[in-house]
Amino acid sequence: MDKKYVGNISAEGTYAKAIDTYNTASIKGVLWERIQNNSLAEHTTRKALQGLFVKVKEEEKAIRLDPVHRVTDILKRVFGWEFE
């Protein structure tokens, strides 16, 4: 993300500048909530982890509710189901 591309500017630098501009336009949080972190790497990592946990939640729910999703012996043991 720090590799410089167009105009000798990196994606990280562009994101940081955009967030800083947004925060300035918000009059340091008076008009709307400030964004505390202007790191693109941290933002994308945080969003990816949130998405991962959403998927894990959905899959766990499917495993608990639908026998079709209980496809391995270990899942059957972990969730306490007898072998069919």
C-alpha cells in the first residue's frame, strides 16, 4: 500500500490525505464524527476481519440449523450430534 504509483503517490498516502481532508472539513469533529485512524492498511485489515467474522457467524448458524451443513465427523462431534 505504500508503493508509489501515479504522481509518485501511494494508495496509503492518498487515503491518509483524504481522511485528513474529511476530518478538517468536519471542523475537527464538530459537524460529524472524526475518523480516528487514517491508515488504509489498518482500515482494510479491520474491514476484512469484520467480514470474516460475519461469514463465520453465518456458517455456524447454518451448521446448527441445517443437517446438510454437518458434513464432517468433527463438526458432528463439535456440535454434539450423533453420527447419522
